[in-house]
Amino acid sequence: MALLIRPSSEFNTKNSSLLQKKLQKTLATRSEHCCVVDLASLNSINNYGLMTLFALRRIAKKNDCNLYLMNLNDSVKYCLELTGLDQIFEVKQKSRQAHLNSGSLCH
């Protein structure tokens, strides 16, 4: 099963740090090979948000876990393309919760 991360709001100093710590703790105690960040709640993303996604990717990679982005709106996609990060992150198409539970997103 995939580890699902759903940020509830735009990234800021407080929630970014908390999210990174939670991912580190989770991956230290569970052997996950796939982590999906569902960005459906984000209307836009700034430099801080991009740095947060990059930090989450680094944490996942350090723990032999693949990180995928899902449900990006056009504004977020554009920011990833503009910065070249679309070449670094793997973006998955929109999917139902059932697909996440089966782990099919990660194959």
C-alpha cells in the first residue's frame, strides 16, 4: 500500500517542518516503497512549497522510497515546469482512493 500525504493548506514554515518530520519518522518505522503527495488542496505553490516538495523527495529517496505527485492543478504544474522540477518529480494522473489503497499508483 502507498503512503499518502495530503497537505491541508499551502506550505509554510510550520507545516513544512512538521510534514518533513512526520515523513522521516514514518519511513524510519515502516518499510514503504512508495509515497504519494496529493496536492489537490493547493491552489498555487511558491518557492517555499517547491523547496518542501524537494525536501520530501530527498527524505523519501534516502529511505529507498519513491515519491510521486498527484492531483496538480494548472498553476502548480506550470511552476514545476518553469523551474524544471517537472523533470525531477514523477506526476501521476488523478486517481480514486481505491487505487491508492491497492498500491496501483506505485507500479
